[in-house]
Amino acid sequence: MSETVRLMTHNVWNRDNNSIEWEEKGANCSAEVRVEGLLRVYRETLPDVIGGQEVSVLMADLLKEGFQKEQVKYTLIWGRYTPIMFRADKLELIDAEFGTYSESIQGFEGSFNDAKSKSWNLGVFRVKSSGKVFIFATTHLWWKTSPAENDVPSYNYQRGSDEAREQQIASLIEKIEEYHEKYGCPAILVGDMNCTYDSKAMQFVRSCAFRHAHDIATEYAEEAVGYHYCFPDGYKTQYDDSPFETAIDHIYVKGEIEGSVKCFNRYSPDYYYPISDHSPAYIDIEI
């Protein structure tokens, strides 16, 4: 007997305090205010597992407090900015591991892990109703861009950034493979990869027999990128209309039963504009 589970990736914006610019506009981007919006998202979408990115210690505490008041309660597996939150009423955690990526990349100068926020978190879950098992891993990869030869120097550019993401995701996939061999079950890899569908890092993921949920969804595949302007200087009430291939939040699946991924979606209601620049993405998959 199979069970449909909803699995989500969500970058919640690592911002604890309100900014002067927001305050001057009569708005508030503090964690206390934005967590209420996050809880509303989870209340409306009811994911079974959430892979978080940019979740600060304060935001994790506020989410845990908020979950206690909700009708559907979530258990949080801490993992330094990349926690996993799951419904303990539906799922049982049977194995877990967490790791941070190296700050250095051989052959390149500088750090490739600011505040050690670039990390991964992995859980192995058993569906209580069916006994079926699956692996769920969430990650946040390095964010800067490798400059082209004629690019003007910028804070957003750093040599070796593309290589850093490739090395980071390769190390995580190696870890996922260990658990895949141990449990022989489907594996789902989610996260803010900070690179596009056609990037070398994402091509590498697909070369390891992972398939993007967008490509294999049988009922619905969202084409929007789920991104909009929301930063310390303010936010915009308009979502990015770039094509799917430019998105940086991804969900990949390996070892699934053919046709088991029903939908790949992003949740972007109007009230979400001041909550985070990344819309949550999720899949419905039969396990």
C-alpha cells in the first residue's frame, strides 16, 4: 500500500530584526512577524516534511513555539540553518545525519561558506500507515557567482564559486548514496542550490540518476521560478516572471516508482511578499 506525502523546500530568509528602511515604510521584517506568515503557509499547504534553508536559531525557536499552537504539529531536527521539520503524527524518523560544507576550495582563495550557513541535513523516514521508507535531504549551496573574463569586479562575484557548488553537491550526493544503499528506498534531494537548471552542479545531480520533479510530475509542473524582491531595503509586490530553467530552488528524486511524482508546485500567495524572497516549492509523491 502506497501513501502520498508532500515534501517541501523553503528558504525563509535569514533575518531576525526589523530594518530601518522597513520601519520607515511602516513595515516589519523581523523574525517574530515573518514567522506568523510561515506558519500560515504551512497551515494552508500541510507539507509532511519541510527542508529549510536560512533558518536562524531565533526563527527555529519561534517556529517550534508556533508549531505547538497549531492543529498540525511539526517536529524539528536542528541542522544549523538547514533544519528538517516533519509531521510526527504521520512519519517516524529512523535515521539522520547533518554536516556543514568546507569553507575552502582547492585552487581558489577565500571562504565558500559564510557563517557556516551552507550545510545539509538528512533524515530517513518511515510512513506510519504503510511502513514504507524514504530518504529526505535538504541543503543550501554557496551563493556567489564565478565571474566571466570581462566582468567588472563585484561583491557578488568570486572565483571558484561554480566549482564550490559542484564540490558541495557532490559530497552530499555521496552521503545520500550511503543511505540509499543501506535502506534501498527512494531519495529526495531539495534545497536552495543557488544555481540554475542548466548549471554544471545541477547537470551533475542529474548525471547521478536524480530526476528533477518538474520533469517527471504526472499531473502538474509549475513553470514559475518562485522568486521576488524581498531584502533589508524593502520588498516588491510582484513575482519574477523568468522561465523555470532560471530557478534556483530545486527538488530532485531518485529511485522512485515510475509515475509516483504527482505534482511539482510553488506556493506564492499575495500575503507572502514581505515574508521571504523565495517561495516554498513542494512535491506530492507516492511512497
